[in-house]
Amino acid sequence: MSLKSCEKIETNVCELAVSISGEAFEAAINKVYNKQKSKITVPGFRKGKATRQMIETIYGKGVFYDDALEMLYPEAVDEAIKEAGIDAVDVPYDVDIKEIGANGVELTMKVTTKPEITVKNYKGLEACKHAVEVTDEEVDAEIERLRDRNATIATVEDREAKMGDTASIDYDGSVDGVPFDGGKGSHDLVLGSGSFIPGFEEQVAGHKTGEEFDVNVTFPEEYHAEELCGKAAVFKCKINEIKEKILPELDDEFAKDVSEDAETLDDLKKGIKEDMLKHKQSHADADFEQELLVKLAAEVEGEIPEVMFAKKAEENKENFARRISQQGIELDMYLMYMGIEKERFDADMREQAEQQVKVRLALEKIAADENIEVSDEDVDAEYNKLAEMYGVSADAVKGFFSAESLKGDILCEKAINVIKDNAVICEHHHEEAAEEAAE
């Protein structure tokens, strides 16, 4: 198998002439014959006993040609592309078999190649890096969330239900004295959760276990059941049980219970503040980087093959569909629930793909221009990082990520660092950014 010629016929398109020798083709035909002979019926022979010559006499000399070529084609294409020294971005197309037979195979094909692009400017790009801070109020709010998660539940016997309690109720609703579908049932209702019709929960509060009472409410004008929109309703209710949430005392013992690193409440607050600050800083850094990459994409000049955008958009859609399917939701159902038209979704995926492709090409170009290299130590460090992230061994990670793909990603990360190191940074607080957005 060999490359006979490689000719650039369009921007980002080469035509390859590929030759498969007679010896290689003959060996492939024999492999196909031995694999298929047991399934071929030839008069006068038991299945699997007919000679190749006899089968070819009856069914034609080329009976095994297509399968033999299919066997050799992937390797022939890979070798030809490698020998041509081109970077293919899609599978070959317009494959034309010029000759096939005892002397081998001659074929031509067109290959879309990676484009040559220029990046007008990647040093001095401007982006905002938001200064972050964590307030005492945010720390207190997080501590209250921890208290809530560690609360105990107790049954209330000696008082009325109040907001924040969970009331186990029976209810039976009617409009103008007529019951309606879904109006009768039992429910553990968290008072103040806003999960029932406006005004319902407030009227349950103030009643004791075993008490029967009416709740008078009006359905919202935009209620999901059209026949009930704006209608006044009466619910006959009974409280079967009231449960209250008892929050733990806010002291050093609480701090020890919720954190392995805290000995005192002050330690807990300090740790929470540090974690929140790291989280906010990480988001601010990611936003800064994303703003730079958006601007970088706008600096790309060159004719980029349409197939690169289409493939990336399809990959994005498949990844998105896979993620939501893990939550038990199909893509079409998700779009319907969210009120997103498929055309709009596809357009968004396409827009995202265009930027991703441009950014990747730009980063690879910058890496080449800056003579950036990736060492074996860089790759090993990345394997160890992924292993820690997924909680598996480095050897296990190597089964999922090839060293070549990791090198490409590391190369791009180093190129991003070049952009960030040479960026013009405007720093301001989130409050200022919000004011600017409002204007």
C-alpha cells in the first residue's frame, strides 16, 4: 500500500491517489474467502467445502473484492494521509475506484485538511478580572445552611402549627361546592415553602393536630389547569401531625460535628470564608479566561472548513443529550419542558461550536508561534491530576485518555497562559459590574 500522489485542489482540500498492491489485495481476498466460505452454498459441495476458484466461477471473479477492499481501506487511508504529511479533519469523500483486480487497487479520494489560519493579535487582549470578597453575612448564611442540614425533626404535641413546621394534612377541595380533579389527597406540607396555592399554607398555620378547618383560596389567573384559573376554592383540611425542625446550638461542639478541621466556631467560620473565597476566585478566573477566549476567536483569520463546525456542533449536542439522559430526561423532552425550539437549540450549538473551533485553532497556532513544548513530565503530571480527580490509578486513566490527546490539551493550556500573561486586566468589584450591566 502506498501513496502515489497528493494534490491540493482547493483551499483545505487535497486529492490523494492511493495504490494497494496485488499481493496485499490477494492476501485480503483469501482472508475474506476463509471467513465467508462456510456461509456460501455451491451445488455439489457441502457448506464450507467449496474452493475459492469454484465460488468465483459461479458468483464472479469479484465476489470477494468489496469485502477485501473494506478490510484494507482503513489502513491504506491512514498510511496515505501520514505519508502525505497532511492533517485530515474528516473522513475522505468522493472515493473513486479507478482499478480493482489481480493487480491490486488504484483509487483516488478527497481529504479535508486542517486550515492554515492567522491570529491577528493575541497579546494585549483586554478582559475584566473581578475582585472577589466574602462578607460576614455570606458566612453566616452558609452556617445557617449547615445548621439546617444537621437539624433534627421532632413531633409537636402542645402547640399550633407555625411557618417552618411540616404539617401532615388531609385536604378536600371544591369550587362552588363541586369537587375538582386533584383537589383531594394527603400531603406533608412544609409551611412557608410556597408549594401550595398562595395563601394556603398561611391558613394551615395556627391550627393544632387533629383540628379540622376550612382554607379559602383563589387559584392564580395562570394556573396550569385552565378550568380553575382565577376560581375561588374551599379546602376542608385536617392536620394529622405536626413536626418541627430543631436546629443545633451554634457553638464549638457544632463546629466539631460539621467539620473535621474545626475545633471552635471561629475555626469553622474562618474555614468557610476561605473556601467561599477560593470558590469565588475560581469563578472569577474562569470568567476572565472565557472573556479572553471570546476575544481571541474574533482575532482568527482564515478559511475554516464547514465540516469542522458541523462535527463540533454534533459532538456538543451528543454530549449535552448524554448528560441530561443520565438524569432520566431525553433531549426532545427537555427542549419541550424548557420551551426551546429545536431550530434555536441547533443554532446555539452551532454558534458555540464555531467559537470552540476558532479558539482551538488559535491556541494551536499560538503554541507553534511561541515554540511551546510539552514534556513527558507534563503528561505524567496531567495523568496524576486526572487520577486524583476521578479517584482511580494513573494506569486506569491511561486507558481512557491517550498521551497524544493529553499533549494537545496541555499545549493549549500553555498557550492560554501566554494570552493571560500578556492580557490587559481591568479589575473591579461585582457590584460595579452589576451597575454597568444595568446601565
